[in-house]
Amino acid sequence: MSLLRFGSILLLLFGHSLATPRSFSLDYKNDCFRKDGEEFRYISGSIHYSRIPRVYWKDRLLKMYMAGLNAIQTYIPWNYHEESPGRYNFTGDRDVEHFLQLAQDVGFVVILRPGPYICAEWDMGGLPAWLLNKKDIVLRSSDPDYIAAVDKWMGKLLPMMKPYLYQNGGPIITVQVENEYGSYFACDYNYMRHLTKLFRSQLGEEVVLFTTDGAGLNYLKCGSIQDLYATVDFGPGGNVTAAFAAQRHAEPRGPLVNSEYYSGWLDHWGSRHSVVSSAKVAKSLNEMLAVGANVNLYMFIGGTNFGYWNGANAPYGPQPTSYDYDAPLTEAGDLTEKYFAIREVIKMYHKIPEGPIPPTTPKYSYGSVGNEKGWRSLQTISDALETLSFSGPVKSMYPQTFIELNQAFGYVLYRTTLPVNCNTPTPLSSPLNGVHDRAYVSVDGVAVGILERDKALTVNVTGKAGSQVDILVENMGRINYGKYINDFKGLVSNMTLGKDTLTGWTMYSLSIDEAVSQGLLGETKPTDLPPPAALSLPAFYQGNFIIPDGIPDLPQDTYITLPKWRKGQIWINGFNLGRYWPTRGPQLTLFVPANILSTAAPNIVTVLELEEAPCSSGLCSVEFTATPILNATVQSDYKHQRRLFTKDDLL
Ligand SMILES: *[C@@H]1O[C@H](CO)[C@@H](O)[C@H](O)[C@H]1NC(C)=O
Ligand SMILES: *[C@@H]1O[C@H](CO)[C@@H](O)[C@H](O)[C@H]1NC(C)=O
Ligand SMILES: *[C@@H]1O[C@H](CO)[C@@H](O)[C@H](O)[C@H]1NC(C)=O
Ligand SMILES: *[C@@H]1O[C@H](CO)[C@@H](O)[C@H](O)[C@H]1NC(C)=O
Ligand SMILES: *[C@@H]1O[C@H](CO)[C@@H](O)[C@H](O)[C@H]1NC(C)=O
């Protein structure tokens, strides 16, 4: 056949397929979705591109595809794309369009959850902290300033998403509006109506819009609204019939949908690692598929809260860096027993694609990076203020919050002086529990104690009048769920010394990530002073390691562990891997993706240790291992927290 003729046949075929328009809709009569006119049921998995390095998106998507899923679900975190008002970032790891394109190329349809609020154990549930510039803003409501910001953001985002709608040739079959709104106190129908209009006007009349709420009538009451198809979420182990009965109450006809079927569960620092058995997950999945329901497994791969992106629950309990979630694919994308258990269940209902499953990515144990490899003590935070505080200090009578200082994440140094002689131990306190979230206190360059939200409101200090008091405050992640999401950071109320309110503050907003990645921190001379007993000043340390020659396929992924260190933040080659806190657990290792490592030059490990580095005792080392540890035993209020944050009781 001539090339010309072949071409014209292709054109004919192609032309024919164009003649049948792509469509995706709800079929109320037959209780199902319809794709291009055919009955369609999705078996989907959640994957958050914001928690996975871009280079691994395809690998994770392929593994999901080979499990038998035909759809993926993702959130879009607003604060990840608009870190300051009007400055948008959709490049590199934040290139959501590329992610959608990959998902389509792999063979998926996409369930999009653009918020504006997403929960997701993500800082402030995805809302940008700068919304708090209006102090008394009512988030997730008709508050005009909130609405104005939402309109502007959605006016940017939704037109970008529109070409990716299924009917426009893209992968997106359904779009969620808000998230579990029925669990929020405001219950503002005008807000939900406004969002509905906004989404409709940006995306068109045809797209299937939906809501997701806990599977209980009390949640659906404020969460569901006309023109948005109501779906529910619930985990394994409960009564599937009863859970879907709740959805049926809101939607007497239409497809059954569990938008978040919990394949695992989240963690908190200081609580035991959550584990959900594969057998339990497989059993309820089977029950749901047997009744023809559409299911999205939340999460199918959790990934990592790199940098400062983790959220927190109330009473204040921040989530760790790993978002492994005990999901069927691990934080690093590894295949698990749960993956295969789920695949076996799906096999009974859908055809599983032929061909090999992409293997678990190899991990390499680079070993220990110790003193002999040239660890250096860098400056303390207090010594490096000129480098770290690009904008210079701000002075005020009373302390200001992060937002007032125009800083969203990380650390701020608050400095003042003792107004009187404190010859005997005198309580330095935050009587209104206003240290958000953890503070490292020193007097005249000597570390004296730690304050922590909800846990430690007082330290005793001694010193002469005029002694310098430094309080380094760490933002450990904003509350992402419930009514306390207006989570201001820093010193959010006054500090007292004895009975007096402390005044005359100098505050340094700190650009630590810039200073680390640009290598601006100076070295300090080793001192002959004996190591302090309990605490030292928050300070930087730096080591490096070379990836060995002659071993094929390096660099590979690895995990870093900091056994003798206490709490802090860690960067490799300027990339912020996240927080470490082995003294609280349960996470002991941080995932290090290969793409941040270099074979061409030594890899630089920078540690900000907040409490006490092991360096003075000659053990200034970190370890690279091939196996993650996310479940170290911790002393915990596990049961208490588990009860507070579980959704099992919604059934
Ligand atoms: C945008 O985000 C990417 C990925 O996180 C980052 O590499 C890049 O520096 C960001 N761009 C700007 C201008 O902040
Ligand atoms: C599950 O719930 C349904 C509907 O509420 C009820 O009829 C059924 O008995 C329950 N099944 C079990 C095992 O409790
Ligand atoms: C502060 O010192 C007082 C008196 O010595 C003592 O009773 C109190 O427990 C100390 N408080 C803290 C938080 O260490
Ligand atoms: C600190 O106390 C002063 C005086 O009572 C008050 O005006 C101010 O609002 C307080 N500041 C904070 C952050 O609570
Ligand atoms: C942690 O997980 C590993 C691997 O699954 C298991 O062997 C170990 O017993 C667990 N440890 C704790 C303390 O739960």
C-alpha cells in the first residue's frame, strides 16, 4: 500500500472517531457513569504530584496502571502554585499540566480535585497562608476577601484545566468542588453555590461536578448541594451497604461512589505509625466492586511532604515528612503485598493490562557520612542573622506573627532583652499558648529550653537585666482540618517574664532555604568548651559524600537517617528533604530521591539541628540506608489521637 493511501485511510479512521464526540456523564436511570455512551465504572487511585518528584511521575502512574486501575485522582494544592498573591508557579515539580498529560498517555482518566480547600494533610489544607493577611477572615465561606482570592485563583487555574476535560480531548472525567465541606463548621450554602457557579462558568455545562463527604447524614447535610453530584468517603472494615445508604439519601439515583477509600492512614509525630492490613483493604474493596460501585483508593501512593508542606491536626499534632500512608505503593514507589492483594481483587472485575509491572526502584546504601568525611560546624542561627535575614529585622513593641512579617514557612527569630535581673529561675511563659509551634530559647547565647504549643508553655531563665533573649520559633505545619485552620504562626500572643509582658522585640524573618542552597553559611571555629549538658543553640552542620565510581546505575534512591541527632531540617544539594525528629518518631528515615544526587561532584548534606548535635562528642554523622523505618516505637497518646482523627465512627 502506498504511503499516500495508508495516510488517507488513517485520516478516514481518525475522521470517523472525531465524528463520535467524547462525552462523560451521569446516568441516573441506570445508576452509573457513561463514557462515550457506554456504561463506565472507575477503579481509581489517589496520587498527589506535589508529593512525588516529577522524574518519578511516570513510573508511579505505570505501576498504578498495571494494578488494574483505570483512573487516578489528584488534588491541586493552591498554596503550592500561588505562594504569594499573583505569583504563580506551574513549572518543574509543579507542572500539573504535564502530570495530566502523562496520566492520559499512560491510559488513565482523571478525577480532579482542585479545591480551593483540599485537606490532604497538606499545610493549611492547601489554602495559601497569605489569606490570613486579613486577620479575621472566615475561610471556606462567603467572606468577600476569601471569595475574591478564590475567584482570582480559579480564574487562573480552571481555564488551564479546561482543555484537559474529557469532552475536550483530555483525561479529566469529573471535577470535585471543595472537599468534605460538610465536616466544616461554616455550613455556608451561599459559598457552595458561588463555587458551583464559578466552576460551571469556567468549565462549561457538560462537566460532571461532584462533592465528597463522610458517609453520614450529618456530613452530607452541609456538604451536598444541587447540581453537584454527592459522593461519600469511608475506609475498610465497616458496613459497605450502610455507607452507601448514606450516599443514597443524598442521591437516590446515580452511580455509587466512594471518593476516598482508605488504603492506609496518616501519621503524626509522637504517635504510632498507622498500618491497615491488606486483607481488610481487599475485603471491603471486593464488597464495593461487587455492588458495582466506583472506588478511589486514597492513597494509592502517598509520597513525601518535602520541605515544609506537611499539615497538622488539632489538638496540635503535626504530620511527619513521610506521607507513606501504608499505601499499596510505598513512599518511594515500591510494590507491596497490599499492591498485589488489591490487584487480585480488581482482576475479578476488570481486565488487568498485560505485560510486566515496572520493578521496585533499586535503593543504594551509601553508608555513613561521618567526621572523617569532613563534617563542618557552620554558624548558629543567631550568628548567621545577617546572611539569613535578607530583609533585615523588624522592630515592634509586641511580637508579630509570621504573616505580619511576610513569611509563610520555616523559622523566625524573635529577640528581646531581660527587663530586670533574674537572679533566681524566673518563668518565661506564653500564658495564652501562643508559641506556634515550637521555640528554642536562649539567653546570652546559652540555650535554656524549649517551648511547644499545647505541651510546654514555660521555661525558667536567669540572667542580668539587658541580657539578650533569643526565641527561634519553628512553624511545624498549619492545621489542615476542622475549625482551627486559621493557624497563625510565630509568637501569636505575648510572652511574659514573671508577671510582666515582654516588650521591645526585634524580629528576623529567615530565608534559610536560599542561604543553604546558595552556600552562604559560614564556618565556625571549633571551641574548646565542653559540650553543653542538654541543649545547644540551633545551628547548621555540613558534610558531604561522593557517589562511588564503577557501580552501574548510580545514583539510586536512598534513605537518610540521623540516629544521634534530635530535631531539625535537612537539605541535600540545597533540596529541602523535610524535617527529622527521631526522638519523637515514628519516622526515622527520610526518602532521598536519586534525582537530587550528583555523581559529578560531592553531595552536600546540610543539617539545621535545633536541639543538640552529636558533633561535639565526635559522632557528627548521618547514615544512608536502603531500607525505610517509619514505624519506630514511640511513647504516645496513640489511642487518643487515633480516635480524634479517624473517620470510622462516621458509619
Ligand atoms: C517553581 O517551582 C519549581 C518546582 O518546585 C522550582 O524549581 C522553581 O524554582 C520555582 N520557580 C520559582 C520562580 O519560584
Ligand atoms: C449493614 O447495614 C445494612 C443496612 O443498614 C443492614 O441491613 C445490615 O444488616 C448490616 N450488615 C451487617 C453485617 O451489620
Ligand atoms: C521553674 O522553677 C521553679 C522554681 O525553681 C520550679 O518550681 C518550676 O518547676 C520550674 N519550671 C520549669 C518549667 O522548669
Ligand atoms: C500584647 O499585649 C498588649 C498590651 O496588653 C496588647 O495591646 C497586644 O495586642 C498584645 N499582643 C498580642 C500579640 O497578643
Ligand atoms: C516495623 O515494620 C517492620 C517491617 O514491616 C516490622 O518488621 C517491625 O516489626 C515493625 N516494628 C514496629 C515497632 O512496629
